Amino acid sequence: MQVREYETGTEVVRFRANDLETYGDDIEVTANALRTPGSLMGITAEETIAYPVNVTIKAGEAINVLALEDGPGALAELTLQESQFPLQERLFL
């Protein structure tokens, strides 16, 4: 359960079914941005560069896995995947 506390006198507007119609365009733009990272910044798939990285990091170890030296830019997508290790290794035992 989430609870938000507001100062006394704060006007709270609740979501109503007709808000889908009222804010439909804004909702669609937001949904599209979540589906296609970079779309709001005008970045296309053709303009992106993939940097595949495959590393093994031991318990307690810290390493630098990616250092971009191509100048300023935006990180559009980052995917991390955990390998299946025995539970004891995952718990650092």
C-alpha cells in the first residue's frame, strides 16, 4: 500500500475514466517514448551504436565495463542479465 501525504489545503485531482480521452495524446506520446528509448530526443535506430559487453564479476568485485570515449551522447538502453550461479555464490557465502 502506498500513501502520499500532502500539506493541508493541497488540491488533489483523482484519475477519471474520461481522462483517457482528455489526455490520450499525451499518454500515447509517453507510451511510445517508453517503447522506443530516444524517440523524444529524435534518435533513430540507425543513429545508435551497440557496445556488447560480456563480463564475469566475482562477489565483492568492482570493475569498469564500459567507458565511452566518443564524446557526449545519450545512453538509450542498458540491459543487465544475471547468470545462474548456485545460491551460495549469489548470497556471497
